[in-house]
Amino acid sequence: MSIQMLAAVAFVVLVLLVASVRIIWQYQKGVVFRFGKLVGERGPGLNFITPFIDRMIKVDMRVETLVVQPQEVITRDNVTVQVDAVIFFQPVHATDTIIKVGNYAKATSQIAQTTLRSVLGQSDLDELLAHRDKINERLREIIDGQTEPWGVKANIVEVKDVVLPDVLQRVMSRQAEAEREKRAKIIHAEGELIASKSLAEAGERLAASPASLQLRYMQTLVEMANEKNATILPIPLDLLREFTKALK
């Protein structure tokens, strides 16, 4: 065999070898087809396929982020809001993502949009604002149930922003302000009640002890003298009592 023939054979062998080599990264899986028929999956590392007969499609198994564009939703209590969300999902069965759906990312996006409108349409505005965690979990369960046949798992679904109409924002602001004023008045009234009870109790105790009442009287006179910067002559309480009785 001539040198040219050996070189040609070596070249063909090299081309076939290169064509048969497939390198799969750690975060990927390869789905192999032979004459259009599924052969199986290949894991990370160096893999070989039959050139020009087999075909390998690589699937990225990492978590992907999908931002659901703002959707106009009418809640159960007939309030129109704009809501957007973010979904974290990943393929868990590479073969299903290739065989059972054409574009799993686009399909997941469409499912997420319809599910978002459906679930939020069954919720009240108060529930959407105050119990978002429950709504997020409900969205995740529904989306995950619909994407599971495609080999896709929805890990996290989060409602990001809820945009209310301007009129409703003003109404809620006034309502919140009225609620704060109501609480302030209740707290003030409770304080007045406690203070009146304390004063009544103190009055009863002073009335039951003439000596304590006399000392309190003298203390009050001292405080008044200090405030007015004047000299005040104390009058005994007994004398005041006798004078009061005389007037009666």
C-alpha cells in the first residue's frame, strides 16, 4: 500500500474518530438517537457515537430563570391589577424534554402566564396582598403538575409586583390613615381610663389617711411656691374643714 493510500486511510479514520467524539459537561445530559429512534441518555464526560448514524442532543440540566411579563388580572372581588412573576425551573428528565415538548422553556412560559391569570382571578385582593406565600405555593404546584410530563420541575414561583390602579391606591391610603387615627384614639382613651382609675384609687387612699393627705397638701404648696417664686403660708387642713362646715 502506497504512502498516499495510508495517508488517505489515516485521514478518514481521523475524521470518523473526530465525528464520533462527544464531550458532555457536568451540568449536561446527552440524548442519543439512531436513525431517528431513541437509543438512550449519556452522562457527563467523553462519549462516542456512530458517525453519520447517531445524533446526540445535549440538554442543560441547570436551573433556569423565567420572568413572566406583567399580566392584567381581575381578582375575585373585581379589582383590576397588573401582576408579574418569576419562575425557577429545571429539566429533570432530559429524554422527556426532547421527545414530549418542542421548546420546554417557551411552553413553561405559556403555562405560567395562563396559570397566573387563573389563580389570581380566584383570589381576593386582600389575599393577594397579605397571603402571597400561599398563592406562590399554589402557583408552583399547578405549574409543576403541568410541566412534569415534559420532564421539567418548577422549583420556585414568586409573584414579584402587584400594581394597583391609582384610584384604589388613594382609597387604600385614606383607609390606612383612618385606621391609624382610630387606633390612636383608642390608645388615648385607654390611657385616660387607666389614669382616672389611678386618680380615684389615690384619692380614696388619701381620704382614708389624714396624715398622708396633710403631707400631700404641704408638698403641693411647696411646688406652687417654687413655680410662682412666692411665699405661701400653709393653712392647716383641720381649720379648712371647720371653716367649710361653718359655711354649710
